[in-house]
Amino acid sequence: MPVSQPIEHASASCLHCGSPVPQGSPLRGFCCAGCEAVHGLLVDQGLTRYYSLADGKTAPAPEPRQDRGFAWLEPLVARAESSTGSVCTLELDVQGIHCAACVWLMNELFRRQSGGASLTVNPALGKVRLAWRKGAFEVAGFLRSVEGFGYLFGPSRKRPESASLDLPIRLGICAAITMNVMLFSVSFYVGLTPADGDVFSLFSQLSVWLSTGVVLVGGWPFFRSAWRGLRSGVLHLDLPIALGILLVFSTSLLKARDGRGDLAYFDTLNTFVTLMLVGRWLQQRVLERNRRFLLEDDGADGLFARRQEGDRLVTVRAAQLRAGDVLVIAPGELVPVDAELLDANASFSTDWVTGEPDVRAVARGGDVPAGAFNAARAAAHLRARTDFQDSPLVALLRQTPSVPGRVPAHARFWNAVSRRWVVSVLLVSGLGLALWLPQGQDKALQVAVALLVVTCPCAIGIAVPLAYELTQTRLRRLGLFVRSQDLLDRLPRVRKVLFDKTGTLTLGRLELVDREAVDALAPGLRDVAFDLASRSNHPVSRCLAAALSRAGARFTAGVRVTEHPGLGLELLREDGMWRLGAPEWAAPGATGPGGTVLARSGQLLATFALRESVRADARREIQALREAGHEVWLISGDAPARVRAMAEALEVPVAHALGGQRPEDKAEAVARMDQADTLYLGDGVNDSLAFERAFCAGTPAIDRPVLPGKSDFFLMGEGLSAIREALELSGRLRRVVRQVIGISLAYNGVTVAVSLAGLMTPLRAAVVMPLSSLSLILFTLVRLSVRRPPAAGATARALKEVPA
């Protein structure tokens, strides 16, 4: 299979999202077809204010799906319309929302549609709440208009995680209190003593009460975690943190009770707790944002179908389907069970379950497999052959159960570090207490507390989460969104990269081999070809219609085109019978290369050769992965000959190209190869079982169910460079983290010696602890930060800024 050699362009950043444009991309100034389409809509509809509000934070846009079904929406709207009152409300989840510009765009599109009452968008959670006047608003029409800009809607399933609500509140309270306590402590450091009477007493009491609030509010997550660890027999970093908080607070209380609040550690304690909360919040922030970017996957329970019941059409959950049910599958909707076609003919796409990119024509009585999508422009009538519980989709859609108590291999490093750190800190503190006990209990306790304060992993607790956040943020800019908390710990171990073919290395669409075939057509022929192609949903028709539209073809309203599944399109005009399709059908007597042909009354007029559209940087990125020492494999359900041809074109060893693989075969192949070192990239439900066997798994198919919910990461845009970047950055992250640990150990060696010598006072601890944390933070920033890319949409704003 020949791989296209697209034209090189000088543009380095996408005009829509600011992401790098893959080298060799045929798109002029855009990283993917989705960004090109969305940018065009924004400009055409006078919505370019979006770019000003986005301020360079736009994500790559998925290519809008015009054929997406809304069977799931019908019962929700019906329930809302049946409510009492004149205003109906409906809450939905939304995929793709990421900034204030998204909120503005949705509100602007809602404002332009009549019958709406209000729209409330929650970008943090990825939810919208619609309110409209009963019977006066088309909900599906509004959702389709918004989805044209790359968003997706679904039933309301997203729920905020308790930690996502809890930690920011605790952090805000502790930060505010800490600033006040530090102000009181400054007065002690500059000379406020017990001799100053009431002022000294007031400041001491305020420090006590405010610090008590910090311990209760900010210390609780660490107390809870440490207690759970002890109950399960696990020593982790939260144990010395919790002990340090309690001992420092207890010692400071004793000092305050004795009238020496100036010798307490309250400011150090508050700063310590606040920094620990910052680290914990950084650790979860990016991951939660990435997870909320997508719709929640509900597995088989999230599938709906329309069932014919007498003269009624009822939308039901797929789990309610039984053998013999008559189903009506709208264009773009999923067939949930093996079924028999009741219509004369229809077309179905099976790439999601088989990996084969071709659309399959089915005649009356023919078999339609579960997992196929209706690829025609008209609804298809089917009779279910099995109950849904016997559908092969059930096994593929199941959620992977977690194994309680199992510790992944990649977590052993952190467990070992935590265990040794905890034991060392406790031993050193006990040694300090024993050495200074002959000098008095107060002095011994002060040394022990000082040791706990200066050796607590505060610097690691904030520098390491910051390192992970910087890495994840950089990957987001490249179009890779991390979903699993431990993915960046696993990636450095990856040695084998396994690609599915259709929709992964290819883009799931066709492209013209020779664009001159369209440009060379006379205007009249272009118009006829466009009238034919634009009235079909077949992938060949969509490709030709897009190319003809770019060439200036005009659309004729009222034209009646007949589609013959498996053959092509037919148009009867006064000047003859026009056909666009298979050569043996459209122009039986003509000879020449195969492909799709345009013919009039059997006379060949033009030939269009098409091929699968391969990702622009696929060959280069695969070569780069192999040069970096990774094995690259192709594992596909497509025909073995096609897979081998793709492997040869991309310079993958033919022995590493496995074609004709069923879902079970893919899973077995991955299990056979995996030695905790495989990364699998797939896009169809036929990859679901392989996902469960791979060490790491990701998908570029965020517009289809199942895989995004099972993946460790997902990709946006049309380039593959983010895979290589993620492997390289994860290795760099590991090196930086180990350097941070090494620096912390050296720092602790010095501070332990100072503390054991009895020279660590509250003032020195208050200075040393934040100083060490800031130093490690700066070190992490220098090692991992990158320059901000140019703001997205700058060119669009220069071309056309339409005020709204």
C-alpha cells in the first residue's frame, strides 16, 4: 500500500489550537481535519471571539460527526416535556469543554436558537443544564449545532469526586490561616516577648487557635491516610507527615501553655500543612481535568436502541432487547445485537468490531453483526437474532474489574522509598530524643520535634507532584491526555509499541491519490459528481464530496439520487443516466485502472483512485520509535494482505504485522508479548480485550464508547508524535524525580546533623523548611518547564474579528 507524501508547510502551529502541525500534513496550517472544520465554522458564523476568550488554551478538535445518533436523548427529552409547568429542564454531560471560551460558544449558540430559557454550563465538571419553553425548543437540533464544533453530549453520569471538592476547600482555609499566623510569628522574631504583656498573650492565643484549625482541617487527609496504611500494614509517606504534624503541634502547645509562644513552631507547622495540601492537590488536578474532558462510559448499560412495538417506536436500553425484536437503526447508530436486515438493502460499517475499513452492503435477509454502524443516509429495519445478553458486545463492553490488594510492579519503587524514609525518620527522631534526654525532657523533645520537622518529606511532597503536573501539561499541549495516575511511572518500562491499523495508523477516512483528477474536471462534470456524492454517507462519497466542494462544485437542490449499496449512486437527467461508483457497474465496457468512476450512459468520464488516509507523521514516528530501541508491531482485524502492505510502507518488519485478528486473537498476542513492557494503541471495540492485557493502553477514538473509559491516555489531533514524546518525557520525569529524592537526602543529612547537635531552633526550622521546598520547586521547574506555545487562533483574529 503506498503511503502518501503530503506537501510540507512552513506553519508550525495549528491556527485553531496552537498544537504542532505534523510534518508532512496535507492540511494547510492545521494539526487535524477537526481543527480545520471547527475553525471554518467559527469564522463563517462570526464566532471568532472564541479565540480571544480561549487565550491559547484551546485543545485539538475532534472531527465533527454528522451522522451521530441521538437514540439516548429521546427518553430524556420525553421525560422533561412531561413535567408540569411551562419550562422544561434537562441536565447532560458534555465532552470536550475545557475553558471559558467553550462556555461562551455554547451560550452564544443557545442564544441564537428560539425557544430557549437558560443554559448553565459547568466547565469544571463537564456538564450543562438546559431550560426551554415546553414545545418551543428543539433539543436535538441545538445539540447537533454544538457538536458541529467538536463537542459530544451524553446522559448525565459525571459525578464530582469527593477529593476534588474537599482538597481545594481545605487548601484555601489553611492558606488564609497560615498567612495570618506568619504575621504573628514575625512579631516574635523581631523582639515581641512575654514582657510585652497583653499583646504577646493575644498573639500567642491567636496562633494557638488558628493553628488548631489548620491541624484539624488540613491535617485530616494525612491522619486518615496514615491510619489506613497502619491498619493494612503499609508504611507510606503520610505516616511521618501525620506524626510530624501531631508532635510539632503538641510541642508548640506546651510552649504556649508555659507562656513561651515565641518558641513555638506554629508558623512552620502551618506552612508545612499548606504545602503538603498543595502537593496533594497538584497530584490530582490534571488527571481529574483529563477524565472529565470525556463522557463517562457506562459500558453495555449506556447503549440504547429503537424497538418497534406495534405502531409505536420505543427507545429502550440495549439490555432489554430480545430475539425477534424489530429494531430501527438511524444513520450513524450502533446495531447492538446480531440481526437480520428487513429492508431491500442497506450499508453498514464494521470497522469498530472487525478493523476492516470498508463499508459492507447487505441485502434483504442478510446478516448484520453486533457492533456495526448504519453507514447509509436512511434508517435500517432489522430483526434481532439473539437476546442482548448473548451479544458478543457484552464481553467486549464489560468494565475491567480491579483486583483488591494487588500492588502493581511500577508502584514498588514508591513503596520502597516510603517505607525506608518512614523508618529512617522515626529512628533518627528516636536517636535525637535518646541523646538529649539527659539534658532534660524539654530539650530532648525539642530536638526530636526539630528532627521530624526538618526531615518530613515536605519538599518531595510538593516538588514531585509538580514534576508530574508539568509533564502532563506538556503532553496535553501535544494532544496526549493522561487518565491513569500511574501511567507516567509505567511508560519508562515500555519496550514494545503495538498499533492497531484502521483508525489508529490511518485516520478512518479515505483520500484521493491524485487531486488533479478532481481539479481537471470541467465545471459541469464537477457539479454532477457533487450532486451524486453529496447525497450519500459512504466513505468514498464523503471523500469525493469534500474534494469537489473545495474545487468549487455547486449543489443542485431537488435532485433525486438513487443509492445502490455495494455498487454506487445513480442520477437520471435529460442528458442521460449518470453513475458514480464501481467501474463494472457504472461503465461496464470501459477498461483502465480500478477505483471509483463517473460515467454517463455507460461512457467513462473520470476515474478517482482512493486510498486509506495514513497519519501524516506515521512513518517518521515509527522509525523514530524503532531508532529509540522500541519494537513496533501492527495488530489488526483487517485483511492480512492489507496489514502487510501497510507494514512495508511504514518500514515495520513484516514478521511484526499480524492481520485478520479477532478480538480474542489480539488479546492472546498481547499477552504473549507482554513482559510488563507493552503499549497498545487501538480505536475499536475489537481492541477492548487487548487493552486489558497490555501494560499501557491508549486510544485516539474519543467519539466512540468503551475504549476511552478503559484507556490510560487518549490522543487528540492527527499526529502520533505525542506517543514518542510521552515515552521520552516519562524517562526524563523519572530522572528528575530521582534527582529530587537525592537532593532531599543530602539536605536531610545536613539538617539531621544540625538538629542532633541541638542547634535547630523554631526560627531556623521556619526558615530551612520552606527554603528547601522552594529550592526543589525551582529545580523541578528549570528541569521540566517548556516555553508556552503561540496562542491559538492568532491568525484567525487577524483575519476576522467579529464582535458578539
